[in-house]
Amino acid sequence: MQNRFVVIPIGYIEKTEETTSIIVHEAYKGALLNIEFFSHLIVLWWITDRDSTENRAVLQVRPRGRPPLSGVFTCRSPSRPNPIGLTVVGLEAYEKEANRLIIDRIDAFHGTPVIDIKPYIPASDSIRNVVLPDWFEDLKSPWDP
Amino acid sequence: MQNRFVVIPIGYIEKTEETTSIIVHEAYKGALLNIEFFSHLIVLWWITDRDSTENRAVLQVRPRGRPPLSGVFTCRSPSRPNPIGLTVVGLEAYEKEANRLIIDRIDAFHGTPVIDIKPYIPASDSIRNVVLPDWFEDLKSPWDP
């Protein structure tokens, strides 16, 4: 089995005082056709500052700085074998000429490379009756007041 | 900005007549600590059979073989600039000695490389009031009868 794969940036995060956006590289503009019909997107991004041999070897952390020690596959640690971030975002506007998707928020820094955008489809992505350990049950939704 | 990143497999999909599983490579066993407390996982996998220059250059397709033509960032096309598959799965059992996660189903072939596993956390991942174009509104949940 092949033991490494190559990922290329398709855009980047732009944060200003006013807005948070995904700027899609001109070469991938065509991949945005019909994006304005979707309210939410799944954004995959590259956690650039954790792309080191040391950070990629981290297997256990304390999520949110608290006990208990947890595997990186059981929390959303930015240090993980493949530093891929995943965030569901709300799409607020599409400025077509600028290849710009204005989004509500994202937990990625300005300049972060974006590697994929997928539409959020409730039939497969929105799960009810989820069971979580108690150390995650008090998490607030980023959309709650 | 760096223009390519390296992704490594952390496991693979195993499908038998009886079960569908993720087998995690021994080196990443520690990253599964506490996985048994979660009912659902987000699995990122490498769409191996679309990892070609030709498939990665596809920017528009007809989702589900029907009109209208759509950008690959506005559907879940396996042909896309970075062939990363994303599936939310139900975790049925964790066989610790075998590094095996038995899951309910996944739309990936036997042998597919898995590149990341994240816990499904409703606060950030389960969205209500999603707007979709009408050509996706009849999608059935894989968990519905």
C-alpha cells in the first residue's frame, strides 16, 4: 500500500477586522459552481503550525487542558498524525469575482491553507442521539449566544 | 506559502461479509485512548482510485449523475483536487487488542487508507436549519430504514 499522499492548498483563510473569508485560488474557481445554494460548508484546512515531526508524533493530550488524558483521535487536538483541521461553517455570502466565501467564523488563523470544501448535507452529516463522554458534554455550540 | 503537504495513512478499512471496521496501524494505537466513550466518529479517508492527475483536475460534475452541473466543492464527488473522503460513522465496538473499530457502514472500499479519525461533537458538528438546493433535498439518511 502506498504510504504517503500529497495534499495541495486550494485556497486560504483571510481574516480582517470586519470579515472571515475563504479565498479560493483562481485555478479552482470552477469548483465553486452553485455554492450560493448552501447555507453550511465543511472546511478542511491544514494546521500549518503543527506540521512538524514532533507535533505529528503526539498521540495523547489533555483536551481543553483538563483531565483525562485522551488519544488525539478522541479529541480535536491540532497536534495529530495528519494535521488536518475540520470546521463546519456558515456561508454568509459568495463574492464570485473575488473567489471569496464570506463565512461566519473559523478556528483557523489568517493565512491558513484550505485543502477541501464540502457541502454540509444533513442526511449524512447531522447526527442525533450522539453519546459523548462527560468531559465534552458542556461544550457550547459556536452558534449559541 | 508552502504548496504541498504530506499525508500518511493511519489505518485502513476492512470489510468482510459480517463487519465493516477501521484497523488502526499499531504505531497509532495510543491515539485511540477513550474512543469507547463516543458513539459517532468523523472518518477521513483517501480516495485512492481518484488520486490521479486527471481525476484531481475535475472541477465540475453532475452530482448523482443528474443535472445540474455542479462544482466539486458543492457536492461530495470523489474526484476533487484533494481526494479526501469524509464519512460520519457509528462506532459499534472497539476491539482493543486488534486495534479494530467496528463501525456501522462506510462508503469506502475494503483496503481504503484512513488518514484521520475525529470524535463527532454535536456542539460544532450537528447543524440545524441547513439550507440545501432542491437536488439534494431528497437525500435519505444512511441511518434511516
